Amino acid sequence: MNTEHEYEIGCYFDASFGFQHNAERIIDFAMDEHNYVPQYEAENGDHIEALCWELESVEEFLNEVTKRPEGSFWCWNDGDFGLWFACTHCGELIDENKCNICEEE
């Protein structure tokens, strides 16, 4: 498991590759770099629903196990998946200093 590397803010999986392709890449990243164990299997051929549930699990997992700048979170931003600063009060993505939505610092 890659616990020593601290990730930097930015996009890690660009939306231009498409949702399904990126979803599989994000899950592979969590498995290969951080020993993530998949939690969901497609039932009755519903692969997309299982993929969505898996991505929620991966996002939570990455936020728990990776070293990252304080106040940053793995999440989606305009279709891209990466590490972004988010307001701890309202959850909106912010710059490093202040939330433009709830004006908290």
C-alpha cells in the first residue's frame, strides 16, 4: 500500500475519457496503489449501478487512507475525479483560502 506518498491537489482522472473508462481506472488505482478490495458486484446485469456504488466506496476509502493536503478531498469536479480543496461547512469546492458560497475560511 502506498501510504508514504502525499498527493497534490489536481485532476487525476480527466472526464474526456468517459465515465465508464474513468470509473474502472479509479477503481484500479485504489486497488493497485492502496490495496482497495471491491465491495459490489453487478446483479442481474446492472453493471452501471454497481459501478456507481463502487465509486462511492472508493472515494470514501481514498479519503481515509491517502496522505493529502489538509482540507482536501478525493471527489468529482465537473466530471473529473481528483483531489480538491472543499469547504468543511457546505462541501463546495474552494480555493485554498475561502469558500465563496458560505464565506467560511
